[in-house]
Amino acid sequence: MISLLPQKIKKTVEMNLFEFIPNDKVSSQNPSEKPEIVTPEQLNTFSKIDALDFKLSQYFNNKFIVQRSLTRQLVSFQANKMIASYRWYKYKEAFSAPLVGYLLSRYGIESGKVLDPFAGSGTTLFAASAAGMGVDGIELLPIGEQIIAARLCLEREFTVDDFADIKRWLKKCPWKQSNERYPLQKLRITDGAYSPETSDAIERYMGAMQKENERVRLILRFALLCIMESISYTRKDGQYLRWDYRSGRRKGGKTFNKGEILNFDEAICAKIEEILHDMKLVSGHLEKHDQGNIHLFKGSCLDIMPELSCDSYNAIVTSPPYCNRYDYTRTYALELALLGVNEKELINLRQQMLSCTVENRAKDLLAINPQWAKAVEAADQQELLQAILHYLEDQKAQGKLNNSGIPRMVRGYFYEMACIIAECSRVMKQNAYMFMVNDNVRYAGASVSVDMILSSIAQKLGLQVENILVLPNGKGNSSQQMGEHGRDSLRKCVYIWRKA
Ligand SMILES: C[S@@+](CC[C@H](N)C(=O)[O-])C[C@H]1O[C@@H](n2cnc3c(N)ncnc32)[C@H](O)[C@@H]1O
């Protein structure tokens, strides 16, 4: 591990001007909003943001560590692709089970209870449980809930007869002969996502499923959820679903070709086979290990966390949505439609999510929980955050943002995160660790140091910043290179906080 100063080299204000010229070299998953020319007023604000960013980086100077063992593969879903059970549903925003295992063992967390307030596909839940710990998760979207429910059912409730039923489905493909059809929920944003033959096959598959018991139905529906993108004309693309030219829909460009669109029968049989194959491994694994209890709360962590008891968790391992405009309710729309979510429910889910899209309206946090006054105050007093918000509002007023919802989204993101951090701090035991995976972002040319802003807020809310582990960024992360690239690199980090 090498300790270094992030963005340490600050040259003159003139140099900073050049650092903000639009054609910077940063490649990021985050859409950057770049001004075409830099005005004197912008320069002033940039200088202020820059100075505050520098001040904060000086303050956290000895906390930053570039950790080579934290590869992108480990911190993303990639490392799960080869692991039985984790590989079934490719939840692209997931982190990996080995990352959770690494953090728990590296920081000596061996017993007690773990929490993940943004459980997603349940990586923390299953990895911490496999390490023998009890785990609670909170997840808002029904797709995450289904992935977790299906895995729990397969690993803990499935009977020999249930397995025989699934094998029968693989052998006999009952949907091919079925006349029962279960109509697919139609959503405006998913209309026309499948060819007529695929739609028909899905409806017959769902129809035939209704004859099975609840557990078998859950697993058959899960297998279908796992393949929906691959049999559709769409591809998940962060902010929305991208449409293949064969769909006849225009969004995503007339020329987008997603490549092979899988045949329903082949794709579903391959997925069922994969699940059956892994279950053999998992049942072998289960016999050898004591697994901790898993409990999933369904809903928004903003509503659920205040209900949790104080001082009850030995660790929190989590990754919230990033402040990057990714809209899970759009990218997971096929799956949500299959799960019966209607238009109104979809909009409600979008609004309940942590503010990370330009469509999120401001949430009245103090009306949700008056106890959050201190968290709101911590965000109010975070100088760098306030300078960034001021700049973005100013850019909006000048009509320079390509979407006027950006300032509201960034504000909502940090204020809501402040409240969630306050809750995490409250429910953690003394000396417990909190690990958070998150990315920095950039809007209108201004870098938003999410890592330092959230760490500074966390400190106001009873958590000590032990380290901010930085992923090596491909360009090389030696102190010298970090200095040279300075503002170019949008850090991807794992924050290590501890309840003081
Ligand atoms: C980065 S993903 C977490 C992925 C997870 N670590 C995994 O390995 O699968 C963030 C998750 O937060 C969920 N989420 C967003 N807003 C939420 C809220 N208000 N309450 C609970 N979950 C929320 C999203 O649905 C998404 O699944």
C-alpha cells in the first residue's frame, strides 16, 4: 500500500483554467457536462472549488491510500461472474463477494451483525452470511428483492421434490405445449422490447409456471429475469435502455446493433441448467459452513433505517447509487414490468430512490425524520459541497447545463446521503466499521470529490475516517502520476469509516 496526496499539485490559477478546458482526457462512466468556453466568472468559481478541494485533500492527506489489490474487477460485478450463484443474475452495479470477504477479514470482523442499506442483488448479504455473520439488507427495487429471495429459497428452502420439478422443466419444456398465457405487464418504456415470438414464449412460460408450487414458481420466474435483457431488443445503458435498430424504436440511434439476440428456448434452458449446476456446488458448500441469518427489508432505506435499533451492527458494507444520473428504474424496466410494476408504481419507485437522476424531486428530509437536523446541518456546512452547488445553480441560471435538473440531483444526493450516514452512525456499535464503495463525478467541468465531501460529512456525524482506499486508475497511480493528472482522474474509492 502506498500513501499519497490526491490532486496535490495545484499550480497557479492560470493553470487551473487549462485544466478545465473541455477536451480533458478523462474517461468516465459519468456523463460530463462541459462548458464550451470558460468565462472569468466560471474561473472564479472554479478557483474557489479548486481551493476548497485542495484544502480538503490536505486535510485528508494521510487518509488516501492507493491500493493495488483493489482492482476494478474486485470492486465491480466482474469478479462475481465466475462464482457459483453470484453469476446467475448479472447485476451490473454490484460489487463482488470477494471484496466483501476481503474487507471483513482485513478488518477482523468475524461475528455479530452486518448491514447493507443499499443491498442491490445481495452481495453483502450472501458473502457476510457465508462468513458466519447475521446480515440485514434494505433494498427498494423489486428486482433486487427477487434476486435475493430466489437465492435464499434455493439455498435454504428448496426440497428434493422442488429440484425434481425444475429438472422436469428442463427436460420437457412445458411452456412449448402450454396454451395458458400470462399477459406481460406493458410499460411505455418497454413496449416493443421483444419480437412477437419471444413475447409469446414469455407469456406461455409464465402461464405454464402458474401450475407449480410457490418455491418452484419463484425460481422459474428468477431464471426468466436473468435472461430478459439477452432475449430483448434492448441493452442497459446506465441512464436508459438502449434500443437495437431491429426493434423499430428510435431511441439509442437507428444504427445501434446489440449483436446476437438470444432465442428464448435456448436461453432459458441454459439458465436453468446453470442454476441446477451451481446448486450442486452450493449444497456441497452449505454442508461445510454455518451460514448466518439473512433478513431483507423491502423499501427505501430513508424510511426503514430510522426504525432500526441504535448500536446494533458490527459493520456496514455498502455501495449506494453513484451521483451519476444512472436511472435504475429505466435500466431495469423490463424486469420491473415482468414483476408487475405498473406506470404509477414505476414513477413512485423513481422518486423514492436516492436522488441520482435528473428526474428526482427534492425530498423533504426533515418531514421524513426531524432527527436529521444535524445531518442536514452537516451538509449545509460542507464548504466544498456548497461551492459546487452554488456553481451548478449559477450554470443553470445561465442556461449552460444540458439538463436543468442537475443541481437539484446533486443537492438531493448529498443531503440524502448525509441523513443515511447519520442513520448508519446511529445503528453501528461503538468501534464498528463502515465500508462504502463510491465514485467521484464531474458536472459542467467541475469535479465533485464525492469521497472527501461524504467523508467530511461522516466526521460530523460521529464517524472517523480511517482511510479512503483509491483504486489504481489504469494511468498508474503513483504519487507522481496522481499529481500530474491531478484533476483528470475521477477517483473510484472504498471509504473506511469507523464509529468513534
Ligand atoms: C450500487 S447498487 C448496490 C449493489 C450491491 N452492492 C450489490 O452488490 O448488488 C445500489 C442499490 O441501491 C438501491 N437503492 C437506491 N435508492 C434506494 C433507497 N432509497 N433505499 C434502498 N435502496 C435503494 C438501488 O436499487 C440499487 O440496487
